[in-house]
Amino acid sequence: MASDKRRLPLIKESDLGLCTDLYQLTMAAGYFENGIEHTSTFELFVRGFPPKRSYLLAAGLEQAIEYFETMHFDDDAIAYLRSHPAFGNVSKGFFDCLRTLRFTGDVHAVPEGTVVFPDEPILRITAPVMEAQIVETYLLTTINFETLIATKASRVAAAARGKPVADFGTRRAHGPQAGLWAARACFIGGCTATSNVLAGSVFGIPVVGTAAHSWTMAVDSEEEAFRRYQEVFPDNTILLIDTYDTLEGARRVVELGLPVQGVRLDSGDLAALSRKVRKILDECGLTETKIVASGDLNEYRIDELLTGGAPIDLFGVGTEMVTSKDAPALAGVYKLVEQKEDGRVVPKLKTSAEKETYPGAKQVFRQTDSEGTFQRDILTTSDDPRAGIPLIQEVMREGKRLDDPLPLDVIQKEAKAQLARLDERYRRLEPEAAYPVEVSESLRKLTDETRRAICE
Amino acid sequence: MASDKRRLPLIKESDLGLCTDLYQLTMAAGYFENGIEHTSTFELFVRGFPPKRSYLLAAGLEQAIEYFETMHFDDDAIAYLRSHPAFGNVSKGFFDCLRTLRFTGDVHAVPEGTVVFPDEPILRITAPVMEAQIVETYLLTTINFETLIATKASRVAAAARGKPVADFGTRRAHGPQAGLWAARACFIGGCTATSNVLAGSVFGIPVVGTAAHSWTMAVDSEEEAFRRYQEVFPDNTILLIDTYDTLEGARRVVELGLPVQGVRLDSGDLAALSRKVRKILDECGLTETKIVASGDLNEYRIDELLTGGAPIDLFGVGTEMVTSKDAPALAGVYKLVEQKEDGRVVPKLKTSAEKETYPGAKQVFRQTDSEGTFQRDILTTSDDPRAGIPLIQEVMREGKRLDDPLPLDVIQKEAKAQLARLDERYRRLEPEAAYPVEVSESLRKLTDETRRAICE
């Protein structure tokens, strides 16, 4: 009978084993019972762009690595599985095997903050088939979500043309954990700060905040609300001025003569109001007081505001960014591309309708012009020596990470540098051209051969 | 400097204090420093429907209650806050206060699985202002997400017309935690099962699964894959038949003469393929073998398939349901509606552009006809005695829950019963009519009086 069996269902480290789809575990049992133990290689990639996207910003690798390092099945997890009717005919040996299972595979991946395109592997796992199978679900949800949001945030940051963007989205994210992870992805994508305090504590992202309408409403008057806030936060006063009437709010700030760093507009016609507020502030010499805008913003709205000359200095973006609202899912997939059988590497592909995959472990070479601008990518077999920057690097060997985590601001800078090397027409808000990803001769040959071998 | 400071950034119980927006904590400091300690009442409600929605199914209350019971600030949390520049002028007393802070408020809410409409409070908190403020962010993200997904799932379940729907969405959810919580919300909305094993362990939801293409590709032939799977799972064999060619896959099932419970189609033209597969199975007497369909399904697609007579027995729905892809955010808000000042209750409202709120603690009465069909809701002041079913009930008093959690299947049944009492035209996939929510005379009067008091 379905019921909430545990208080506060937050995922714990000891839950990570079960944090997968049942079929990964039934397949694992199938491999075990049939003595199938070969080493498999799976690749994670995106089949096609979500609407309006013309590049993706890879993210989530660090969380994936930490999952590989931690994932296991404790006694409670094993007990739950043994009680599930699907496993009624499965031998005790399988559960003993799960109990000691740790991820021992090799992982290759593109670094976080790398610009990637459809069909290009973001991550490749080579591991005993049972391990490679079980990790699929958690790996996909992690890379899919972080990449989705980093990509969206990079669009928002681009629209803001260098003006700072803060993530204000946790309240509309898909739960508190999604809010925390979104803050990380938004920072990678170019946001300068977040309102999520835990994201500051956990990731070191700068945390910003002002006050809400409830502050203004909690005291007797807007005037009193402004004065009292400024007293407590003299170096950090951004006053929300639209609780009752935005322009009166702005005049009140001026009349009070408070040394405030900024004012925030959260409703109404932001283009018109920001102009009028700027005028009110400037006429009284408050030329240094910044205007912060928030309220259902996204890359299109910000672009429109700045194109129209709205004097807004900082954007707070929430819902639209942390849910990637115009394209709220990334269809990353995880496909078997080869396996080792008796020392021989056998390439694999799926031929089902519209979903054919390229077989074999792959590499992507990125070719640039003399100024460093990306010209094209070559998707090829992993052993094909090519000119260009190889995007995929080894990050774990036999279950151990090879390098310390990169600091988030290093990832953010790398993402920014990469985007600067992508021709402007591939990063318009309304994409006009598709960046060229070419499939190499050797990969085409391998695909044909593999398809033929299956059809015979 | 931003960096991943902690391995595996999963939210822990001790993180719940910081799992909020900074401005909640700066306002809390503002209240503390100004000696503002009154009791405040906030209500959580949705301003308007997301596209295509004509009702909402409230969910997330249990997670919210567990948060209220658990949320606190430990030493690390306090140390982080003290290090944040915003709090440079805030006295030690505030941090001492935070260190012992627990939620001591009263909570009123509509039960999970209740059909609700815009402007109707889903939850009301009456607590010391500092507590009521700090909990806003976590509360919103929890109720917004669970309500969003329960609502979406109820549309998918309705489209399936009584045929079972399983949630297959974790891999495309907004991270693993969102996948787990989505499974819960999908079950409330009417799904019969999930593929997420942890959701089975934590919530007791039935967990289902078949096999993936990688299973078929891992062995020498499709025939071998089918036979081996059936041997390990004789009572629970659903074979995925589209890895190479769906109809050949179906014929292979028949030729092998395996006693399989079902076959799954995951690609191609599901309407045509399901018919052909049904014919192949039936012709060989496998009339009991079910057809499971998956692959980018949603309520519109399922409706189309069943309207066209596709012989599909069970639907696996992923991405579209767990991200509520056509409307991926619910704009629930949390607004101050009244506060107690010197024993006097003062109603509050915000008048900013297009965002005016109704003041005062409220109740919703639902009126039905003699057959129990919902006729209209009356949104009114909490002290207004009215005919009808009062939707809002007390669930916590002084920080303590009043009742044990409801079993999830009870919530699911209640949701189903409620939806059956909602006239069919208010639950079409393409809504045609708006269910009437009337604002009572007493609430209108209070709104006018409150607005006048502010404008004076």
C-alpha cells in the first residue's frame, strides 16, 4: 500500500543505489544470472536541440563523478529489492553482488562549460555491464538538468550584454534540490549571483538579496520600511519600490535622502518605469543608485528591454531560467556503443525507427580558424587521429577520479571563453544557422559495417 | 571564490535553514533589529492557470509539514551567514535567535489531492513574522512543484481512460530529487506505478520496469535476449521489441512461444505498430499479452492514440509528465494577508500593478448540487459562515502536526473522487469553461476598506 514511509524524502547518500529505474536492476539481474560480465561502453549524448537552442553548454559532470564515487546498495536497499516481486526468481548471489558493488569503470567526458552539439558524446563510460547499466538513470537526470539550465542561463546572460544577472528562481524550481542545482548551472552559464543561500554555502556562489513586498507591508508605511531597512543594511540597501506605486516609491527614496545602493522594480511596464525612475533618481543626484529589475524575465524580455534602452543595471531572473521554461527538458540519451567480448571490441548500434545511433567509442575534434573561432566539429571514432582540439578527456579510471574538481568560477570563465569563440550567428536568441558537425569517414564506415553485421 | 565546497550536493536536514532566499534572512534580521515580532498570516495561492489548465490538484503538503517540523539553523549555517557581507551590521542577538529558531506557527491547508483554483489559498501560515518569512522559499518550491506535476499527471491519467499509466520520467526530471518527488505527485494524480525504485522504497508506490535496448544489444541476437530475459523473470516478462524492427520483434516473440506478459513499443508510429503487433499476437493466440507503449507520450498523444483505437494496454510516460513540459512552472505566490498588532488584527494587501491581492485570512466554501457535482466556490473571509464544504483545514498548531500523514493511495483516491465531481467541461484537455470562483461580499468589503486605509 502506497504511503509516505519516510519523513522528509530528501535523497541521502545511502539512497543512491536505488535512485534508478527498475529495469536497470532487472537487466543487472539478467546479466548476473546469465553470466554476462563483459565490459561495456555507453555514451551519453543529445539527439537534437530543444526549440530555439543552437548550442548546449555541458554541465553536471562534477555531480556525476561524485555519484560514481558514492553510489552503493546498503542493507535496507537490498532488503527492499528482495521484497519486490520482480526479483522472485533471482538468486541470492545477485544480491550479494549488489551489496559489494561499487563503480569501477573508466569515465571520459567533455569538461563542464564546454560548448557541445547534438550527437557529440558529453560523457562515455566503460565498465562491467552491470555497473554501466545501473548508473544510467541518475547520470542522465544529472547531466540533462545541469546542461539544460547552464544553456538557458548562458542565453539570459548573453541577452543582458554584460550587465549582471542574478538567479532568483528557487521558489519556482522543480523542488528545493532542483533550485540548488539550478543555481550552480546558472552560475556556469554566466549568472553572477544567486538568491539561494544554500547555493552560497555549498558552492561558494555570491548570494544577493533585497527585501520583499511583505517587508514593506509589515510596517506602518513604505517610508518607515525604507528607513528601517537602510539602518540595518547600510552598505547593502536595495529597496523594493513597487509595493504600492513605483514612481511614488522612487520619489520617497529621494525625499528620504537615504544613501541606497539600488532600487528594485518587480511589476508593471519595466521599460517605461525604469526610465521614469532613473529620471527621478538622476534629478536628485542619485546617479549612482542602480536599478534592479525582476518579474517574469527571460532572455527575450531582457533583450527587448535593453534594445529599447531601458536603464536597468541588474536583472533578477527566476522561473523562466531555472525551469528553462521555453524548453524545459533536454533529451539526453545513454546508449551502448561497444562491448568487449573475449578480448575483442564489438561495436553496437540500435536501428529502431528514427533512433539509430552511431556505434563505437567516439572522439570529437573541434577545428578553429587562425583567430581561434570554432569552424567545425568532427565526430569520429576514438582511435582516429585528427587535427583539432579533442573535446573528450579521461576523468575517472577504474572508479577513481583523476583530478580535483575545477572551481566553479574557472568553469564559468571557460564557458564564457568558449561561447566567445562560437560565431555570433550560432548563438542568436533566434538561431539562424546550424554549427557544422561532420561525421568522419571512419565513423561512417564503422556504422555501415555494424549495421550490416546486425542485418545478416 | 566560487567552487564546489562539498561533495555530492544533496540537501540534508541540517541544510534546511539555509535553503531559502537571502532576502528572507535579511528581512528576518530587519525584523529582529527593529523589534518587529508580531504574528503574521501569509497565504500561498496561484494567481492564474498555466496554459491549458482549468483546475489544479493540490500536492506537496506532507513535504511542507515535514519541512516545518525539521527546519533549523546549525552552527555551520550560522557561521556561513555571519561571514556574508550583508549581515555586517547585524547584531549577535539575531544569530542567537536563529540558532534556536524552530517553526512554531499554525498551518491551515487544503488536503493533498484537493481540486483548487486560482486565488484560493492552498496553505495559510500564522506565525511570528520572522518564521513565516524564512519558510517562504522552500514552501513555495515544494507546493508549486508537487501541485504542478500532480495536475499534469491527472490530465495524462484522464487521457488514458482507465488504462494504467506508469511514470518513466526520472531521467529527464530536473535532477534526481525532482524525479523522486515527481513520482509521488504522478501517483497522486492517478498514475498506477513508477519506474523509480527509490520512489517505491520511500513512498511505497508500485515499481515497474521491463528492459532497455541495451539488454537486447548486449547479447548475440534479439532471440537470445528475449529467451534469457524470460528465464530470469518468468512471471514478469515484458519484452522491448523495437530495438531493430518492431514487427520482426513481435513475430520473434510469437515464434519463440514464450509465455510473456507483454511487449513494449518505444519508437515509430505507435498507432499503426500497435495494431499490427496486436494482430501478430492475436493470430497466434497470444490474446492475453499486453501492449505497452512509451516514447515522448503526453495527454494529447495518448488521447489521439486511444481515440484512433490503438490497442495499447498500458502507457509509460516520462519527460512530458515529470517536467509538465507544456507548462513547466506553477506561479504560486506567498503573500502577507494580515498581522496582529497589539492584539488587533490588521488586514494587509499589496496594490502594485496587476498584482493586487485579497487581504485577510480566507476560507473557501465549495457548493455542490444534489448529486455532489461541484457547482461553485466562494472565496471569503475566514470568519464568514457559509453553506458548502470548507476546503481549508487546520493541519499544524504551534509547530506540531495535528494528524498522521495520509497514506498516498488514500490521497490518490480522494483526488480521483474530487475530479469525478468536477463537471467534465472543466477538465477537458483543451479547457472550454472556467469553473466559477466567486468572491464574497465580506471579502470585497474587506478589500475595499484595506485599500482605502493604505491610500489614506
